[in-house]
Amino acid sequence: MLEMTKRVMPDVKLIIGEPYGVRGIKAVNDNWYPEFYEYQKAARQIAAQFGASFIPYQAIFDEAQKHAPGVYWTADGVHPTLAGAQLMAKAWMDVIK
């Protein structure tokens, strides 16, 4: 799909968001790892391959947890709360500026 998109719209600016998980919230536990790291690695590689901007959501959520507990940012470990969505929106806006 990305190859077709770049072929049809060669000047398009692609943005790849890293999958993230907040451990200890609902189902996000040690069973996710180390396989989940491979998904994150694949996202970084795809971004590099297609010259896409990359948003490191895992680092963003890791940093956010230094200021408030994980449940403040995501109710289930992967889907953001309003506060988590604001973190993601800020990161997105920083990329498109």
C-alpha cells in the first residue's frame, strides 16, 4: 500500500506512528514481549524505507508516565485516554510543522 501511495503521489509526506504499550494496564503484560518489540522495530524500518516521518509513541508514553500513572494516559494499555490522545496529537503536530 505504501509503495502504491508513493508511486501515485511521489511528494506525499508519510508519517508512521510507533506501536506502543503501557505495561501493567489491563492485558498489556510481559506476555506481549519480546514479540511486541519486533512490531516497533518493523515500524521504524518501514518509516526509514519509505522516507516517512516516525513518531516514537513508546518513548512519549514512557516519558509521560514519569509525570502521571499509566492509567491516566491509557485505560487499557493501548487505547489512549483524552490525556493520551493529547500527547499523540502534540507529537503529530510537531511532525507536520
